[in-house]
Amino acid sequence: MSNRENSLFIDGPCGPLEALYLEIPQARGLALLCHPNPVKGGTMLNKVVSTLQRTARDAGYSTLRFNYRGVGASAGDHDMGSGEVDDAEAVVRWVRGQSPQLPLNIFGFSFGGYVALNLAERLAVLGQVPERMFLVAPAVMRLDRATMVVPQGSDLTIIQPEQDEVVSPQLVYDWSATLQRPHELLKVAECGHFFHGRLGELKDLVSSRL
């Protein structure tokens, strides 16, 4: 079995979206990976996203990561909001068409956490609640807390570095405390936003929960 991801383009709301897809025979599920802030250089090749992809792959999941509009070879311009969620929703439709029988698992890092949460909310309205969600240093400051509903019915794990220099750890802790649903909050001591030197620990935290 090859671990090599296939490069492809998926039709998105603003044109083709660049993606990497790995289909695993007899996969346990699908893992969709949402990357960090494109304005700050975030892409699907970010090292945290790559670690999450390998973790899901090694646990037996087919994986799909993609570049939002205006990133890499993806068409369009940055929206930094609902547009990237629209892109993610289009990608989900595509991957559902490939393996409709497999449960969907969503991973989001930083700005990708914002995208993942909004995507999960949209899917829940359609009766498509994800099996699991992993939010790594999620950019909760971008959320509309007055309207955001985190879907019930999916396992939710939040992984937050305690020395995050990009996303305030306290904001994440406070947001976690407001959630009206079961979830797990994991704090990673002496760790910054990009998990420098700690990617192995991140992989262990995720793999033990897949």
C-alpha cells in the first residue's frame, strides 16, 4: 500500500482548489485537514497539518488536505472568513462522493480550527455530524460566539499549547469552559503555537484518540 498522496484539484466556489488525497483500502474513516491562516503563510503543507495527516494515515484513515482560495495553486482570493468555510464544504462534498460510507473526521489547526468549527456547524444542519473533531490551537477569537453552535454527537478534542504566541491560551481555555457539550481539553506545557520540537507529542495525543 502506497502512502503517497495524490495531487488533484477539486471544484470550489471560486474555482479549482488544490488538494492532496490519500485513499486507504478498507479505511476506518475520512480525515479532512484544515490549514492555518493563509495571510500568515499557512498552507496545507504546514508542518502541524502534515503531522496530523500522517497521524490519521497511520491510524488507517483516508486523508484529504487542501489549500483555501488564493493559496498555492487554488483559484480566488483570501476571504479570511466564510469563504474558506465554503471551500471546506465543497471539499467535503467531493470526498463524500468518493467514500460516502465512511465517517468524517475534521482536523483544524489555528485558523483551520475556526474553519473546522464553522464547517461542522453547517454539516450538522444537514444531518452530517462529524465522527470526531480535533482542534489544535484553534483561533477562537475569530468565532462569532453569539451564534456559534458546536455540534453535539461528535467527539471533540482541543489541544492547546500553554506558551502559544499566536492564539491566547486563556481565550481557548475560557471558550472551552463555555461549551455546553462534552469535550476534552489537553494543555501542552512549555510548547509554542507551532509545536517546535513537540510534533511527536502532538502525534501521540491525537493517535491515542483515533
